[in-house]
Amino acid sequence: MPKTSNMDADTTTSGPFEDSWDSLENYQIPKWYMDSKFAIFIHWGLYSVPAFENEWYPRLMYQEGSSVYEHHVKTYGSQKDFGYKDFIPMFTAENYDPGEWARLFKESGARFVVPVAEHHDGFQMYDSDISEWNAFRMGPKRDLIGELAEAVRAEDIAFGVSSHRAEHWWFFDGGMRFDSDVRDPAYIDFYGPAQKGPTYHQDHLASMPDEEFLEDWLARNCELVDKYQPQIFWFDWWIMNLAFKPYLKKFAAYYYNKAKGWGKGVAINYKLDTFPVGTAVFDVERGQLTGIRSLFWQTDTSVSKNSWGYINGHDYKTANDIICDLVDIVSKNGALLLNVGPKSDGTIPEQEQDILRSIGKWLNVNGEAIFGTHPYQIFGEGPTKVYEGAFTDTHRSPFTSEDIRFTCKDGILYATVLKCPENGIVNVTTLGNRSQDALAEILDVAILGGESPVSWSCSDHALRIETTVKSEQPIVFKIVYRASN
């Protein structure tokens, strides 16, 4: 019988790291990660069965007065008679083909893949020895994470996982306020016990998880490390609660020491100020930065503007907008983790597949300017404002032909024009002879993937480039230069 009670995690490992911030400051971001730049995030779980509003359905269905609550009662009946647990038999993943997913991700150009191993709802998508509430023992009765790990690695793509378990402490608290199945002791191992959680008008640090929950949180994450050897371990925001601090140090030391034993470079992703700078990799949810960050960082966002998980009624971004954001992020020393949300049957929606393939086609031509690059002296130029911080990725205006981003590699500067100019003329003011950021000597200018001739000249005010290329997507100029002595 699988263990369903909370457990103490043995985080004792041999290796160079101890569970102190001073020790963890010796962490080094692996080169493979900094070179990868583009990856796939996957939100898939029980919430894809109702496919309504967003992946917070399991919380909102117990929030009296919410649109999700009303939808649930109308569609499935009362929360006492049909609770969130009752979606488990409906989550069959009958068309799930991890090899097909992996081939799609390869085609998209992604260099690593990070599926959600456990979301706030507490249903584990993998074979767990800690709780019976997982996909291996219920629903599809398959180790969905393990199968994907094998398929992704077969395509020479790095594999990671994400944990959103921390938020489970309060995720089902609404169901404790009225007669629902959350209050049934038979389901306490799945739903909680649900504690009073943060609201939009309440300090999100006010509700402190207890030792039993924290030990269980640590054990679940260590189990993921041991079973799947992920090279990325992504955490959602609520680990910033002060009660997690000693457990974060324990986990990081455990994970980093394990990775040393595997001979693999790994990274932990965190939001806000959860980890001290330099001990893990900073991540911005649905947002970007306005300038170059000296330390490598990451954006996580989705192909959809209104949900991470699958729903009926997505408001999708365009592939072109995502490509532009990828270029902007990479120019500022970052990487893009782009989410898709499969249906409950295990298929990825066609429109999301199309977006990924469009990105892949662009990267197939222009990936030289993305993968393995590093920032130039400045990230770029142009009039369009990019807003900084979380949840700002849909705030900016469309990029123009004056918006240019720079990346470098092996004595080459790549200038990506985020909108192809209709007249074929690009003026790169940063590279004018009098600019403080000018190159010492430009030897050649060419366009990636294009056989059309490019003419160029450099004045005091700008590098002027003329081309006959027409494109609906960003175009990249490859600028070969001689470095100054």
C-alpha cells in the first residue's frame, strides 16, 4: 500500500554543498542551460477535464459566488456530490503519446522541457511512493512524467520538472466553508487538511504551513529528484513564505549534491526574492526585464493569454509575438520557458502545435542568433517600451522596424530587426561610428537564411543596411567584425 501520510525526508547527501546560503552561493549555472535559451513548459492535469476558465478551477469551484463555482454546480452538481476528486476517473489520457510530444518539442527548437509534476491541486502526475493520489495509481494509471522524461531524452532534449505543491496548503480552503467533499475525512490526504489561505486583500505570508506539511513538501521534491534526475527544478511563487526558508536550503543542497553525483549541470528556478542572488536562477512569470541582467535569468509564459492549462476559449498569442519576446529576452541574458496546455486525453491542441512549429521554422533559420549567444554591450535599440516585472507580457505595443536586438557569439554580432522594414532599409544607430557602443571595424554584413544581396555602409550616425528580403517575422543580420586591440 503506498504511503499516504506525511514523511520526513532524508536530505543527507555527500557533496560540496551544505544547507546554508553561504555554501549555496558556490553554485554555478551550467553552460548547457545558459546556451539553451528556449524551452517548453507543460500544464496538464485534472483541471484539463472541466477545461473551464483556467487551471485554478479546483480552487475556484469551491469559492462561493465565483463563475467557476456556478459553472460547476450547473454542469456537474453540488460540490458535496461531485467534488474535484471525481474528475480523476475522467482523466484517462487515452491519446497520450510522449514520443509524439517529444518530436513536436524537437521541431519547435526547444532545448529543454519542464512538465508540471504536481500542481496546486495535489494530484501527482508521476509514480509516487508518498501519496496514492497520483496518475500511476488512479486515472490513466501511467507514470506520465517518467514516460515523457524517457521520450524527451531520446530526442536529446534536457528534462526538468516543476512543483507547485507549496500552494496546496491553502488551495482548497473554500471547500471548508460549506458542505463540500473537502470536509470529508475520507479525502483528507488529497485535499489537505485545507488551511485558510491568502486572498487579494491579505498578506500572502500570513498563513504559515506547519512542520508536517513542510516535511512532506520536501519529501515530495526529493522523490522527484531521485526518480527522474531533472536538470531543471522549477518552483512556483509561494515558497517565498518564510516558513519554507530552511527547507529551501535543505532541498537545494540535496539537489545540487545529487547532480554532482550524476555528472549533470542543474538549476533551480525561483520567483521574486525567494532565493538569495547567485544560489539559483531567477524567473519572471509572464514578464520581462527592461535591460541586461548580469546573471542569467528566465521568463515563463504561455501560448495563451488567459490560461496555462487547457480550456475551451483560449485567447492565443501569435507565434510572431512570441518570437519577438524570445529575441528580446535572449538579448537581455535570459531564456524563455513557453507553456502549452494539453487536453485531458493527452493531445496538444492543433493551434498550439502550429505556434510551436512556426517558432521552430524561424529558429531553424535564425537559431544561430539565439542558441549559445551572449548579450552585447547594450541589448538593443528602438522606440517600443518593454515593461518590467511579472504579468506584463501583454502590455507592450507591437514592435516596429526600428526595434533591434543584439546578441553575440564567436566574433559575430547578430542584429535582429523585430519587424521587417517595408522599404528594406535598416538604420542601426548603435553601430554608427560616433556611437560609444560602435564596433571597432565591420568586415561584412549578411542576412541569415537569405541569398538576397545585402548592401551596407557605416556613417557617423548609423550602420545603414539595405535588403530586398520580405518577411512577416523578425529578420537577423549577421555582422562580422574585427575586435579592437
